[in-house]
Amino acid sequence: MTDPVVGLTGTLTSPIRGAGTLGEVLVAIRGGTELYIARAEEPLAIGTTVLVVAAYPGRVVDVVAWIPLPGDR
């Protein structure tokens, strides 16, 4: 079963400085917001909107930068 956070978007609340480093992402889920530890292959700044692409035990998620297409908002 897929974790319900996969496929959701969130906002980085602490930066990811590069592959192998961790940041934090705030995701709207289950009627509220929750913080997850975020990993990415590239540096991402605070405030970047990201897409959660994988979830692991310990509230760790893999993210990629998300740029909505026109009409996706």
C-alpha cells in the first residue's frame, strides 16, 4: 500500500543543501499539516514547493521541485 503522503505537494521549511543532506517539508494531509524529513537529489531553498515522490519509515520522504502547469493550481 502506498503512503498517503506520496503524490502530495508541500513547502520546504528548512533547505536541502544537496544530495545526502536533509531538510523539512510541511505537507497538508489528513485535515491538517504535518512536518516530514525531506531528501532530494539537488539543492532546494526554503519556501520551495515540492512534490513527495516516495515515503519511508521515520517520516522521511523524497521530494522533487514542483512547478505547476497553467491550470494545475
